[in-house]
Amino acid sequence: MSKPVQITDVVLRDGHQSLIATRLRTEDMLPICDKLDQVGFWSLEVWGGATFDACVRFLKEDPWERLRQLRAALPNTRLQMLLRGQNLLGYRHYADDVVEAFVAKSAENGIDVFRVFDAMNDVRNVETAIKAVKKSGKHAQGTLCYTTSPVHTVEAFVEQAKAMAAMGCDSIAIKDMAGLLTPYATGELIKALKAELDLPIFLHSHSTSGLAPLCQLKAIENGVDHIDTAISAFASGTSHPATESMVAALKGTEYDTGLDLELLNEIARHFWAVRKKYHQFESEFTREDVSVQINQVPGGMMSNLANQLKEQGALNRIDEVFAEIPKVRKDLGYPPLVTPTSQIVGTQAVMNVLAGARYKTITNEVKRYLMGHYGKAPAAVDDELRRKAVGSEDVIDVRPADLLPAELDKLRTDIGELAKSEEDVLTYAMFPDLGKTFLEQRAAGTLEPEVLLPIEQAGGQAAAVGG
Amino acid sequence: MSKPVQITDVVLRDGHQSLIATRLRTEDMLPICDKLDQVGFWSLEVWGGATFDACVRFLKEDPWERLRQLRAALPNTRLQMLLRGQNLLGYRHYADDVVEAFVAKSAENGIDVFRVFDAMNDVRNVETAIKAVKKSGKHAQGTLCYTTSPVHTVEAFVEQAKAMAAMGCDSIAIKDMAGLLTPYATGELIKALKAELDLPIFLHSHSTSGLAPLCQLKAIENGVDHIDTAISAFASGTSHPATESMVAALKGTEYDTGLDLELLNEIARHFWAVRKKYHQFESEFTREDVSVQINQVPGGMMSNLANQLKEQGALNRIDEVFAEIPKVRKDLGYPPLVTPTSQIVGTQAVMNVLAGARYKTITNEVKRYLMGHYGKAPAAVDDELRRKAVGSEDVIDVRPADLLPAELDKLRTDIGELAKSEEDVLTYAMFPDLGKTFLEQRAAGTLEPEVLLPIEQAGGQAAAVGG
Ligand SMILES: [Co+2]
Ligand SMILES: [Co+2]
């Protein structure tokens, strides 16, 4: 029985986000869109928080204009984005009217598929977005942020998926942002999801520890419908399995994707050439590293902590911090470690170590977390810690956004004449400072992308055959 | 049922051969040997034709001395070498007395496991070496050079493996030098070999097209006993799957290798640091590239041909050459493409294209090949071509070395006083010019390793978490 696996290529979003600090410019995307559009990908992931941020902050491109250009250049392929639930593309919970407006405008400008996640896996935080996607007539994908803990069982993930299915999701994605999945655990999870749900399942797993291709193979054998890959030039390490490899691996089997390897190879050559232009953003931290399989600390979090400790002249205490992280995470009820929870846990762990006593100082974010302002933790938080942090203030157990009054009108008024469109208002809503600066510079005609360092020409060597 | 997979780490031989032109020096191996020896690898591959060549040619190290130093530094781990059958570590067929002496001396200096292959898969060319290994009381491993063609069926490989088993081999290796294997084809091949043979099976597959980790997983599920991996710092691309990844992938399963990920991670950090020292040998041609899955031309062969054509100002004809290669290979009875057959086929294909008529000029190597001097081709060669190339000269159908008289005494006499040991005579036997120069420089006290370019310090960047 033939059961072709469907491919989402993430080179235009997660590929360059994972490997060159999200710096790929629209001018390096458009020339290859014609070929990308011919491949027959189920979708191309093209938009998300980091790409939006990098456009406004570094590239001085209007992210909405990028989306419209990609839409025009890719008429035959679904365009996909990653949305942080009630956080949208920003770093706080927005009122529902902003969520609804943002989704509507994203759909209108070209997004077909919305992958919606919440860092806590609190499904209440994705519900408004998912309903808005359905209202726009687009594909709503509910997301399981994968992590490991005593409460993150296969059954718990199945329950979460069912809750999102009940909200009207068209599909479910597993988002393994840290590369924690192992091949046989993946197989089990997919098997259970396929048995209990009647929805297509997508697998998004980072190759951080080199396991993602293996996880995908076991997922496929257990019935996964879709996998996320990146064209080889922006694949592997902290990015994703290479598109060509997975296509070649499945060729001639019942899972054959049917995609053309020669066409993919041409696309890879474009992106290999393009990648050289961004050499200043290459980093050793993006290479394959098994550490996350040893201590469950995501690679990006490890390098951020190392930088933080270095600045404080305390790099020698990094092992203590790594040992403290699982403890803080347990105290907070085992949140998945992804933006913003990775920062919340990491910063508190550093403080616990450097202060010489645990929770001598408690960050504002930990306090807000313990008050319920990020949503419901996966497991019970430590009661004593909560009392200490929160004191007599209120702990909420409603959806955080239930406490937020409508705010779109105020945002519209605040940005005023600088906004030439509803999209501009939303840019400002996502990034109040950066967004405003961007709109001001645009008005003044002073938008200037950051400068790229010149490419040095490096010569290749011939290799021997065999051995 | 627990069935732990055994690991051979190839970092000290194939890892650096595949990625930095075989330049790793003994001084960068010894400091990490203590840790390598603690891991519990089934074996470490440490020696072969290219490492021997690079020692004598570039590093001005005595390869025998390297072997003795590694032996002393790795008292608890089997040391493994790759041997080109009757070619030993050189580029011609040697008389049996040289083969016997070389194997005996390699065993005496520290080799425990001999992986013996023949580029044609002609088992007559491995028999003397295998018998010599058994005579030394060491582990003899017979090798299947993997390739694809109408005659390279699973059944044919099983037959070859049985023939080598009958010679007394202790195990069988599949050597996929080009990265041609696909996961499900690997599974089938392993299944058949395990069903028909009562010997341990080893899988050596290059990650050239990114499929090797997937091939290993399917091999393991079908009963393979041993896999070859390289510590991550010298893994992936034209090298092998990363040791840590495969160990992590199998952890907690019935195939658990039992190896310690933290210890492996420490070893990886050593080699990442060491690799910087050799940055001048890094090459774009070693990266993952799916081309071999499209046109069956090994990566190293493609880059060699590109260089060859460039020198002749004919790089624009490379696609014609790629199209000609399978035709020449068919005419020659489908030899696997590995040193020296890759050069024989490649050079003739270039001539066929540039001369404007096929076989207008025939190389001496093709002529010798067609006369039977490399052994028996896997399939019948083209009769007309053979007549044209060979003319009235004799075609042999015996084992090529049957025609070679004993030659060790002559070699010993030729090199004379320059050889201070039987090992020196064998160095000279392997590389008549280079070996002699090496011995002369040693006598004159003028051995000087090639100069390494200074390391530039490149700064890493912090990465974001998730997305
Ligand atoms: Co090899
Ligand atoms: Co991602």
C-alpha cells in the first residue's frame, strides 16, 4: 500500500533561523522561488516570530511585504507560519482582538497554514488563534511542544492533541525544538496519536543531537503523515534533516515522496552559494552536539547561559547551573524549555547558583509565572516557592488573556500617522520599540540594512574515493 | 531480548581521511587515547593505505611507529586496519610473500582486526591476506564492496560472503564507500546475510548523501552486529554517522550499546579542538550531497573529474562525462567504483568525451583491466572493446598474483642499508619512491612535516531557543 510522506521545507524560516541567526534576505529567496514552487512540497514554512523580528531589527525589510512577495512568487505552494498562540510573534500575551486581527491579516497577505503553539502547552493559550484561523478559512495546526518529564507521558500528549482537535484543528504537529526525541520514543508517540486521532500528524524535530533523521524514519514507519525538512544547504545540526536525504531514503518505498532529487539538488546549490554571503553569522553552537541527550538542556539555552556566566566572570560555575536547571524546572511544574520558559528557568538557575542560596532572589518573570500569567504549568508548582515569590498577591487560574481588555484601538491611536495600514499597526503591536523605529525610519527614508562582511574565497580540494 | 550493537570508531583512520585529507598527526591522537580506551569500543580503526601514505608523504612520521604508539596507548581496545587485499596498502598486486610478510608485521606491531577488500570483489585477491591473518592468530574480516548494477544482487553479495567465510573469515563487512546504500535496501541485504551466514556482520557506510545513519538503523533492526561510526567532530558528510548520535539513538532499547555519552562527549570536544589545527584541509566537497543517489558517481570521483576537466579547460563538458561513466562501467563489467577502478573508469570516460569518439584512445589501465590483471570483473566485459584494446596479447583468467614470482628478497636488496628493519623494507615495498625518500631523509636527519597554516580565531554566537 502506497502512503507517500508529505514534506514541508523550512529553509525560508527555521533553516536560516537555526543556522545563520535568521538573517536570510528576501532578495536571496525570490530568485529560487520558481524552482521551490515546482517541487511539490506540501508547504513551505516562510514566516514566524524570529523572521519578523530580524526583518524589522536587522534587515530593515517590511515583513508583510516579504510575505506578499513570497505569495506572488509561490503561487502553487501552501505558505506556512509559526505562531506563538496568544503571544502571536511577540513576547507577551495579547488581547483577543489583536490575535484575531493578526491572524486575519496574515491570512489575507498569504499564509495558508498556521502552526500554533504555546510554550506551556496550555491549550487555552492557542484557542483564540485557532478559532481565528478557522474563521479565515485556513489550515489550523495545533502543536505539542515536546519535552520530557514525569508528567509528559504519551497519554498526556494524546490528551492535549485531542483537546486541540476539539477546538477545530485540521492537523497536529509535534514540535521537538530541542532535539530531545529519540527514534523509538518518536515511534511510540506517533503510533498512539495515529491510533487515537483522525487527523494528519506532522513531525518537526531539530537535528541538534543528530537523531532527527532517525526519529523521522521511525515516525514514518508508525504512520506520520508529514515531516519537516530543510534543503541540505540549511540542514543538520540545530536545523532539520536534509530534504534531499529524506527524499532519497524513501525513494522506491511505499513512503516515496515523489519529489524530484535533481530539482532539489539545484535548489541546494542555490542555497549553498547564498549561505556564503552570511558567513559572519555562522557559529560553532549550531553544529551537531549530543549534550541535550545527556542533560536535557537545549543547545541554544546552553550557549546563552555560557554567555551570561562569562559576562559575570562565572563561567567556571556552568556545571552547577546545568545541575540546577532540572531542579528549577521541577519547582515550576516542568514547563517545556522554549522561548520564553527557557529564559525564565535559565536566569533563575543562574541566580540560584551565584547567590549561594536557592531563591534568595526571585526574578519578576518567575514571580509572574507562579502567579499564573503564562498559563497553567504542566504539573503542580512548588507550593512553598509560590508562597515565597507571590506573597499576598493574587494567583490567577483563568486563561491569562481573559484579564486583558481589547487593545487594538489603543495601539492604533498610539502609533497614529506612522501606520499606513492595519499591518503597520500590527508590526507596532508585535515590537513596540523596534516596530516604531522601523516605521519612523521608513517615513524618513532612512531604512538601512545591517552591513554584511565581504565573502572570502576559499578553495576546495579534491577528495579520494573509497576507503 | 537484549542484543547490544557493537561500535567501531573510525576517527583515527577513515574520519580524518574523509574530511581533512588524512592529515591527523599522531601527536593529536595520543593525548585522547586514554579516554578512547575507556569507552568500550569493539575496535578502533587506526591504519590503512591513506594513513600510511600521508604519514610518509606529508607528515614525515614512520607509520609503523605510529602503530606501536597507538598499541601502547590503547591496551584494552582492538586495533583495526583496512587492507586492499593483494594490493596491501599500495597500488599494484604484490607477490604472496610480500602479502604474508606485511600481514605478519602488521599483526606483530599491533593490528588485531584486518578488514580485507578487493576493488573488483574478486575473492581470489583477498585469499592470501586472509590466510595470513589467520596464521597470525588475528581477526580476518572479509569485505563486500557495495555497489549497484544488474549483477550486484542480494544473492550475489551473499554468495561472495559465503566464499569468504569458506576461506576462514571471522566476520563479514559491507563497505559502502560511496554512500550508495539506502535504508530499506540495507535492511534487505543484512537480513539475507544473517539468514545465510553464521558470522558477525559489520556495516561501514559513508554519510555522503546523508543516508548512512538511516541505513544503520535499518541494518540494526535486521540483525547487523557491528556498525562503524566516527566521533561527531569527524563525522557526517563524506565521513560516517556520529558515534554519539547512534549511541543516543539506541540508548534504552534492546540494541543499547552501553557506551557512556558523557565520555564520548569529552572525546568529541578534544577532536573539535584538534580539527581547527587542520583548517587548511577542509573542503566543500566533504559536505553532505545527494548527487551520488542521483547519478551513482561517488563524491570523491566527481570532484577529481571536475579538477581533471578544469585543467583541460573542459569543465563545461562534465555532464557528458557523468553520462559516459555508467556506459564505461557497463563495458567493463560493472566494477564497484573505488580506488583504483574509479580512476580507471573516470579517466576513460573523460577521454571518450573529449576525443569526440568512444575508445578512440584507450588507457593502459583499461587495457590491463581488460587483460584480467586486476582480477575477474563482476559481469562479462564488452567483447568488441576487449578485442580492440588487447589485440593479440594474452588475456589471463588466473588470479593476477599467480603470475608474480616472490619478490621480498629483491625488495630487501634494492633498499639495502636504508632499511633498518623488515618494516622499513615493507614501507619501501608499498611506496617505492615516497618510501625511499622517507628512509633517505630519516637517515640524513632531514624529516620535516608539512607546515600547517596558523589558526584564525573565529568567535561563536549565541543561538535562540526553539522555533
Ligand atoms: Co570508508
Ligand atoms: Co523549529
